[in-house]
Amino acid sequence: MSIFDFFKKKKKIEKETKVKKIEEKKIEKKVEKKEEIKEVKKEKKVEKPKKVSIPKPKRKGTDLSWKVLKVVHISEKATDLVEKNQYTFKVSNRANKPEIKRAIENTYGVDVLDVNIIKVPRKKRRLGRITGWRKGYKKAIIRVKEGQKIEVLPR
């Protein structure tokens, strides 16, 4: 029986080597498949178009500039300031410099360099025996970029 055992051992060893070879082949196939899949994925990758940042156009009149700007203030001093690229407006009492600047740029389409605000106080007035108050207001003097104009009075 010992002879038969020898042959059995030989067969077992041969079977084990065959199984190992088969397993190695399977592993190689898996590795090849993974590499193929990676290659296919690389080929399938489509270059996404790069996002190009387009500057947003200035919004014209979409904000609340009608609440900020009341009237163009016309006086002797205001007409003299036009020669220096400065324009005068009566503005809302709650308006601040950035709001005024944005409102002017949106409505008139000019570049504002400077905004100065003057708060004109209310004054006491009297008509006969009756006393009262004349309203105070806020005035803004705007300096515009040289070469640009605001049409204050329509011709």
C-alpha cells in the first residue's frame, strides 16, 4: 500500500500545482480587466469645458435708485460745479454714500469718483402770527469721471 500512497501523493501535488496555476491565471485576468477598465475610464473621460468668468453687466435701474434720488438740485452754485464735473442732487434723508453712488451709476451710466453729502437743516418760517418750519433735506454733490457728463436739463 505504501506504493499506492506514493502515487496518491504525486497526484495531490500535481492537482495543487494545477489549482495554483489556475488561480494565478484568474488573478492575472482580473488585473488585466482592472487595467482595461481604467484605460476605458481614461478614454471615456471627457474634458469638461472650463468655466469662463463673464463680467456681469451693470444693472440699469433694477435697484431702488428711485427711492434714493429725488430731484436734480439746480442753483447758481450747482451750475458752476458742472464745469468741474460735479453734479448736485436732492436725495433721501436715509440714503448713504454707497447707495447714492450705486443709484447714480445705475440710472445715468457714469463712473462716480466721489460723493459728498450735505444735510440742510429745517428753518423756522413765519406767516403773520402763524409760525412753522420749512423742511430740511439732504443734498449730495457727485464728482464724475472726467469726460463723462450727466444731462441735467433736457434741451
